[in-house]
Amino acid sequence: MTIAPVRTDLYPTRGVNEVTTPREDPVLWSAPGAPGPIVPSELMEFERDGFLTVDELISQDEVALYHAELDRLIADPAVRADERSIIEPKSQDVRSVFEVHKLSEIFAALVRDERVVGRARQILGSDVYIHQSRINVKPGFGASGFYWHSDFETWHAEDGLPNMRTVSVSIALTENLDTNGGLMIMPGSHKTFLGCAGETPQDNYKKSLQMQDAGTPSDAALTRFADRHGIRLFTGRAGSATWFDCNCMHGSGDNITPYPRSNVFIVFNSVENAAVTPFAAPVPRPSYIGARDFTPVR
């Protein structure tokens, strides 16, 4: 008789009770002094806060190129009908389009750009692959927000990422104002994992991509985190970017202004942290949401 090895779960979640677990993984995986586009002082800030900002990652000409490609994709009836497109429940506008690096060579080139992938390699200390990519349109006049959550909680529970060796970048294609549903992060929250209560429903992704329920922290836990860490709202012109650790507690409000807040969102995972069987879900989410192709970005 063959006995299956016992799998260690460093970050339990989706159980009967909400539970906090100190982070077991490094924030920065590269050796000190490793080459890359991020200077040492920025790396120290990233380790402390869980995020860093770049005021002009891409030029205004590049912003125009990527925004035109976003407009082309969301206007394409075939893209809208594709399961990779998420539609706003009320307005029926396109909210997000996933796997854009496979739908568009223009966005594929952005993923391979050393200004982008170079920072990911530097933070994660290895070659990286794309765990997820998407464009978020967040149109004006009522686009819904994303409630407070840790991405890693979902990626661990539903995609099977074992460790916190994943980093995201949000590249602004429109101006991020303090009024149009901007990204909010609790600085330093990435050093504590908050395991949420409640089992993962079957096909949870179909609901959570429009309105999150499973994997949502309690009001009491969010209040403790906010009291301890504070909340930072990110603003900036088109072309700016925010890099943030996979375990940052973050969210965004509804956009009731006339001004869209559109961005390209790319998630890099270390090739040494490839997804396994989900830790708290019946089956993995579809590969366009959580990749099962671990080919390094070149």
C-alpha cells in the first residue's frame, strides 16, 4: 500500500474560524545586492510596506498604445463573449478581460519588457511566469469596486500557490484620482496572513470576479488591520505603476465619477513556486485566471 505524503500548509484558510498566521516566507527573495532596476532604498521600502510605486514606468506614447489596445479588446464582440471577459452586473459594461498577454501581442510585449519583468525577477529572486494577467476597465458612473482581500489568500486556497513568492504590478492607463475608485493598501499588512472562515463554494470564481464573498475578511479583522497599519490610497498619472506583494490587504471603492480608472494588471509568480492542488477548494480555477503553464517569461 502506498501512503501519500503529508502536505504542509503554511497558511490555513477557509476553515470554521478566521485565523491569523505570521508570514513564514521572505518578502524579498533575491540576495542583497542582486542586480535589477529597483534601487536598494526602494527594496527596503517594499520589504517594510509591501509595495513600491514608479511615477513613470511607461511613457505617454506607450500609454496611448496600450489604451488603444484596451479599447480595441473591449469593443470586440468576440472578446466580450469570451469567458475571459467579466461583465459589470448593473451596467453590462466590460469590467475586466483576463489572459490579455495571450489575447494581444501588444500586451505580451509589455509583459516581456525588462522594466516590468526585471522588477519581478529582482523581488522574487528567480525566473518568473505569468500567474494571471488582465486589463481592468473600471468605467465611470458606477463601476463596482474590489472589496478588501489578500490576493494570496485566494491564490493559495483556490489556485494552489504554496508560498508567498508572487508579486503584482498595476500599470495605470488613465489618471488615478483620489475620487475614481483608486487602489488602497494597508502598509505592512503583508507580514500577517489572514485565513478566512467558510468553505469555498463550487465554481466560486464565477461569482467572486464580480463580487467577492468567500475569502472575505470579517469587519472585526479588517478594523484591527486598519488600526494597526493604516490605509494608503494610490494616485498618479497614466503611465505610473504600483508593485505590491501578494499578501497585501488591499481593495478599491466604486467609481461613481465620470472618469474611468483603467489599468493593466500582471501577476508574476516564481517558477520555484508553481501551483499545486488547491489548499482549500474542490478544483483549481480555470487556467485563464490561475495559470497552470509555468513557462518562464523570456
